[in-house]
Amino acid sequence: MKIFSLAVVLAAPNKSSIILCSASDLSSFSFYQRGSVSEFMSFFAKTIAERTPQGQRQSVQENNYTAHVYNRGGAEQLAGVIVADQEYPVRPAFSLLTKMLDDFIAKVPQLSFSTPAVISFPEINAYLQKYQDPRQADAIMKVQQELDETKIILHKTIESVLQRGEKINDLVDRSNALSAQSKMFYKTAKKQNSCCLIM
């Protein structure tokens, strides 16, 4: 998962959009490609910001990239755009855009929007770095990762028991605690699940 570009865009209706500030991490591209990739990211950000209705969020795919945009609209007429790879999850992307736009509005006076060259918002670089790993930035994803790790540990524990030479089928057959009906249910369920394996 990788964020390539992050931008705050002035997206007034029926006007060309203007990138007010941006940050990018193009280290995964060769030195000779970075200029072209940077131009493409800017073009992509401006185009999608112009074509997203105010108050809406959308994700648009182009080749190996996905642009997530939140056109906040309102008095400021701002939109936030992330260009990331296709694996980057949607919820942290929109969470980042909301936080970034709130922070931008709080720290940058609206009067300076007309002269983007003088806008100073160094926090955009911090957002770009922090959100490279969406699990660190999104609490729900972090909890889900911890649950998945717990599940893996449980699976490993069950597998380690079975690796000692015991097979679950033998244990079920020898068990006095299971009724004949429970044993039959286990065997039937196992047969039905085994027919659906995808190799």
C-alpha cells in the first residue's frame, strides 16, 4: 500500500481547479520518470477535483492508481485528493482527507487562496508520511489487524496439535463425549466443505 500524492485543491464550480498545496512520495519510480509521474498526479488531482460534486466523495481508478477525492465545497470551495495504489483502503483515505482539509482551513486564511505560491502548509508532508501505513492512522484497521493476528495464533495452535500425529477425524471417531448424531454432522459438514475447495 502506498500513497503517491496528496493535494489540497481549490475547486470552485464552473472554474478550473487550482492546486493550493501538495506533497508526493515518488521514491518508487526511477529518477527519470519522476517528473512525468508528478505532472500526471497533478493533472489527475485537478481533473477529478473539478468533476466531483460539492459535498461528495468518490474514488476513481486509472491504470494502477486510485484517486480518492473529497470535495468539501462550502464557503472555502476546497477538495482534497489522494493518489494511491489500488490496494490502499478507502476508509483511511477519506479519513485523511477530512482531517487534512479541517487542518488546512484552520491554519491557512481563505484570503491567501488567490495566491497559491505563498501558501504554507507543511503539515501536508506529515500527513503523507503518517498515512503511508493506514493501519497506524486508522484505529478500526488497527483493531482488525490485531484480531486477525489473534486468529492466526489460534489457527497455529490448532495446527500444532494436529501435527503431533493426531488427526481430527480420529479424535472425533474415538470421542465418547460426542453423540453419534454429532459425529455424523461433523463428517457431513467436512464432506460438503471439501467439495468446494479452490486450488
